[in-house]
Amino acid sequence: MRLRSLRTTALAAGVLLLAVPGLAMAQDEGPTPTDIAVNSIWVVLGAILVLFMQAGFAMLEIGLSRMKNAGAVAGKIVINLSIAILMFWATGFALAFGDGDGFWGQMGWFLNATDAAADTNSLGLNSFMNAIGAYNIPVEAFFFFQVVFCAVSLAIVFGTMLDRTKFIGYVIFAVVFTGLIYPIVAHWTWGGGWLAQDGFLDFAGSSIVHLQGATAALVGTLVLGARIGKFKDGKPQPIPGHSIPLFILGVIILWVGWMGFNAGSTLGAVGLNFADIAVNTNLAAAAGVIGATIGSIVMFKTLDVSQMGNGAIAGLVAITAPCAFVDPWAAVAIGFVAGIIVPPLVVLVDKIRVDDPIGAIPVHGIAGIWGTLAIGLFATEGRIGELGVSTGLLVGGSAEQLWVQFYGIVATIAFTGLASLIVFLIIKHTVGLRVSEQDELAGLDIAEHGMYGYPEQFIEVPGAFPEGARGMDLANLGVRTSSTD
């Protein structure tokens, strides 16, 4: 069974909406070598920006973890990125974008092109790739762009599980998530599957990437349990991260990377107004910061920098699905709502005794739901009129599209949640998901990796102190030494 038409594929449909009238004429005449080169450069550049988001996740998570686990977080990021690339190459890309049925793709394993310029028919991707031939990009560029999206979804999963998860647990779940779970849900919409046929829209992944990751994250932390000391007598205890500057650096890197994430999802540059998407994305992020700042003042009577940073991420997550379908004023509204709900949701997550060190569940989960639903509220006739779906309820349309968005969200949560639960329980009852109490208290840097991420903070390191510091009373200066430990 071939993949469904371009019109029913949300990813491709969003791109068509951005096309200027001259594009159709250009495609009738066929692409020029310059068109192909420019489009390929844009898609690969977008993929590089999304790949660099892994550095943002590393800084964000390290900043919000405890110092004794910083090195372990870095190791987790790099191994999971590597697994995502290999598994998506082996099975994920075929399941997501190969010819098949409404549930999953069934062709294109191991990206089995015979050479770099291979025709897409040899991959079993011909129906979909021929449909998006208007973008004139090689299949390898398309694969590169999609594999880094898969890696982002996986990175979200483990944010809630910091400071107490076995390294082998990360590895096993990463293999299954990137090779099976994520690609199936991606196929439902971006691969022309059953949700695409129903008219479900998610331009760049509020649901497909972010909600999937947050759903698996919630399941994982429930199976894993809270960090030691997080809850005392039933009440949540603050466990602050060790470096807010690193956290904010991570936020800024992610913000920049999101330009590739959303604007790059046009899958081309010639004749396409990707700058419109970039503007909407930035407006939502900025509004998210303002919303979270206000929420922090109301909730905590202070300017909590971690909430402000998470407000930016929430705004970015929320605008990811509707970025091509809404006007700029709506992007501001979407981002602001996503940001202002972050502080109360963080408190709520603590109250229900779920330990989420980085706020992934509200920021990627609830904001992802909100952004996906926002299409059914704010999508305008001028931007989705050619898709054959209803415009947003708040801009003169009906609730029809809102309903489709809603059950697409439910399906994503149900499938991802159940599949993740099965995998995490298998890990827990075989190799084990959580480190021992002794290892958790010692820190995963030394317990699992044999060295601290900040060795000079915990052990005597020859030559660690400046030469000029010899003979000085370091203890009185507040410098930690072996004699003061």
C-alpha cells in the first residue's frame, strides 16, 4: 500500500502553504541545479542547527543536575545521540517514511541506497519522496533532517530521569525508542499514515517530537521513582541545579537551534517564505519568557531564573506545531500561555510526587499539547485553506480541526505511554533501571564512569591550584582544600 497523497501529509502540506505563486510555474518547468543546491543547503543547515541542540540539552541538564552527576549527564547525551543516529538509519527511517500502511512503513531499511545519488525508488520511499519532490532535496538530506529530530525526542525522555538512572537503562530504552516507538508515531502524520489521512496537523513536532518525549519521560520517572531526599514526610524538597548560567546557556543554544527545527521544516528554500516561520518561532519564545516571569512572580514572589528559561522552551515547544499555520499575533498568544502555565505546573508535578528535575513534563508535555491544540484555535484560512481542513475556532472557523487535534494527541500519549511502560518495566526487572542507593549518594560520575565531571571539587588533583596561591591561607579565602575537607 503506497503512502497517501501530499495533501494529506501535514509536513508537506505546511510547506505548500508557504509557497509563492511562482513556485508552481517553476516546478512545471522542472528544478534547476541551482534550485536543488539551494534547497539542499537549507535543509542540511537546518539539520545541523537541530543537531547542535544536543549541546543545548547537555548544558541545560548539566546545569540543573547536581555537580556529582555532571559528567554522567554528558556521557548520557553523547551515547544517546549516537544510538539515535544508528537506529534511525537501521529501522526508524523506514518505519517512519517507508511505503507501508496507515500504521507504519515497511520499506527502506538501512537507508539501502546503492550510491549517494540513488533514485528514491530503490529505498521504497518513492510515493512520499516523489510527492515532496517539489522541494528538490536528496533523500540523504531528508534523512539527516529527520534523524536529528528523533534524537531531540529521545533527549527529552531522560531529562526527568537524571541523577539515578543506570547507564545501561538509557542505552536499552534508546534503542527501542528511536528504532521503533518514535518512528511509528512519526509515520502516522509525517509519513502519510492514519492521522494524516484524518487531517491531523503538526508542522514541526509539538506532538510528534516533544509530547512523545515527555510522555516517555513521565512513564520512565514513575517506574524509576524519585531521587533520594526529594520528598520528605510527603512534601517536596527543593534540589537546585548546580549552575544556572550553564542552564541558561543551554536555553539559548536550544533557542538558536529551533530556527532549524521550525523554519527548516519547510524542507526547501526556493520560493518558500521560511522567514515567516522563524519570526513566529521567536515571537513565541520571547512571549514564553514574559509569561513565565509573570507566573514566577505570582507563584513564588520572586524572579526564578530557571522558570524564565523554561518559559522560553515552553514557548518554543508550543509554537512548533502551528508555526506555519498561525499569524504572528497568535504566535505571541500561544507562547505567552505556554510560559505562564509553567510555574504552576512545576508546582503541581511536585505535589503529585513526580520527580522531574528539569521540568520536561510541563515544558515539553503540556506545552506540546497546548501547541498542537492551538492549530484548532488559531489556524487561519489564508494559511491552511488549501488543506481541506477547518480554520481555527477563534478565527472564524469551527471546532472540527480542534477535535482532530485532540484525538491525535490522545493517540500519541496512549501508544507512546504504553510502549514505553513495557520497555521500562522489562529493563527494571532484568538489568535494572535504577542505580543502588550507595551509587546515587556517591554520584553517578564516580559510580558509573570512574571520574567526576568536576574532579577538582571532590578530589586532590596535582597542579589544580594556581602557582601563585601557594603559601596563602586558602581556607580563609574560602577555597576548598584537602585539609579543610
